[in-house]
Amino acid sequence: MQIQLSQKERMLLEDEKNQEEVCVIKYKNYAQQAQDPQLNQLFNTLSTEEQHHLDMLNQMLQGQQPNMTHPQQAQQQGAQQQTPQGGMVNPGDKILCNDLLSTEKYVSGTYDTGIFEAACPTVRQALQHIQQDEQRHGEQLFNYMNSHGMYNVQ
């Protein structure tokens, strides 16, 4: 099924595409820098999911129905990363996590405009789907940080 995009929707999708490209690059680069193997795995999982978002945006920009099925590998790895581990906080890992949590907060917020301004129900539903994923990514980062003494809730 072909979808017809308005000029506004095309502009919004292009903006989100740029944000997702940054997310993919950050997660891939930070996975290589992470000292904790669990954090490396989390970053690689989230990189795969961000690539999936980028693919969805590209599909819509090409007038195609987006494939909203999550990558199977990411679902399995995401479930494994929940195991908390204490110990010493690596300052470098903490900086990476803080930056990515800030990125997820920002990117999740950028989807609000697209969701509210999309005339096409398919586009709106896809953007809502992606935004929920972004919020889940933020939650996973927060949980990792909280369980490793990087983000203490008082």
C-alpha cells in the first residue's frame, strides 16, 4: 500500500531521519567505547533498534507502508540486559550513559510534533510506535544507570 505524504509530513520525517541517524552512530560508537560488557550489549541492542526506526522512516519517505516489526535479535538482547550489577562506576561509561539518556529524552520529544501534525494515520501510528520505543530506550538506560550507581533516585 502506497502512502501519500504532505509536504509537512515529508519535512517532519526528514527531520526525524536526521535524529535517528545520529542515534545509530552514537550507539555504535559508544558500544565500542563502553567498558562494561553489559553496557556494550545494551548499546548494540539499542543501535539495532534505532536502525530499525531509520529504516521505517526511509520506507515512509519512499511512500511505503513501514515495517513496524521489531528486530528479533534486539528483543532477545533487550530482555537479557535487565540484570543489575553493582560494583565500581566507570566514569567513562557514566558519561556515555548520561549523553545517551539526554539524547533519548530529546529525540522522544521531537516525535511529539510529528505525531500531532501528521495527517496520514499510517504516519501518525508509525511515529507513535517509534516514540514508545524511544521512551523504552530511555527507561533501559535509566535502569542500567540506577542499578549501577550512576543515577540515584532520592
